[in-house]
Amino acid sequence: MSTVARNNSRPNTLDNAPMTAVDGQLSYLLVRAAKAHKAYAAVLLREIGLYPGQELLLMQLWDRDGQTQTDLVRALQLDPSTVTRMVSRLKEQGFVSRAASPSDGRAVSISLTPRGRDLQGDVRHAWAELEQATIAGIPDTLRIELLEGLELMVRALGGTTTSGPTKDLVIAGSSR
């Protein structure tokens, strides 16, 4: 029997955790949650012809079309080679085009094609479904605390957050 603290009134997802996870229970569950979230997202995104992560790049372009690849690398906080591969795949699929930047001939500008613009509603729908599946069974007050906690974790680990204060976030399905 592991020494992981347990609440016997509910199933514990740490029951099958390696013993070394006892000192990193939160980290272990975050990794498991992230994997489950990505797998669920992959199913939804595959239905609309995307791979996980591509929708995040498209979201950046829907907010501000014609960004340079360097801008996208910064916004997505990804390695340049990863963004290059993402852009290449999206271009092959007909969702974006690539051209020399009008303001800097050395930079590459990425723009949405009409087909890429048309995908926005499908991605919003997929993300709404993903959000509902993610928060299913979590009370509104706990969702707000979870959002605040995740924001604090991102900051503590040196990442950035862009959502602003969580009190301004609209909780999907909230009765408030």
C-alpha cells in the first residue's frame, strides 16, 4: 500500500501512481490531466482536420492575421522549428499562406486563407465541447479556484498568462 494521502470517500487517481510520485502528487496529476486533455482535444480536432496545437496557431491568426512567424513563436512560446512544421502542415492543408513580410523582406508573414478563416467556428465549437468535458462535475466555485491556481502555477514556473484576472473570466455553464 502506498503512503500517498488518500480520501477514501472517492476514487483516487493516485492509487496506481508510482511510489516516487508521493512527493510530487500535484505534478503527477497535472501531467495525467494534461495528457487526458490533449487526447480528448485530439479526437475533437481530428474531426475538423487539425492536430492538437494547430488550433492555437490559428487562434493567434484569427486575432491578428498576417503575423510573422517570429511573432507566432513568441505568442505560442514554442521552438521555431515546431512553428515552422505547424505552418507547413497548415499550408499543405490550405488553411494558411506564407509570404515575405511587406514590412521586412527577411521575415515570413503567415496569413489565413478563406478556408482557414472558415475553420474558426468549428474550432470554437470543439473548444467549447472540450471545456464542457474538462469541467464536467466541477462546482462553479471550485472552477474559479482551479483557474486561479493554474494561473499562479504558470507564473511560478516562469510562464506567462494572458487571460487577466480570473474574476473576469466567464465560467462555461455557470448559473451566475
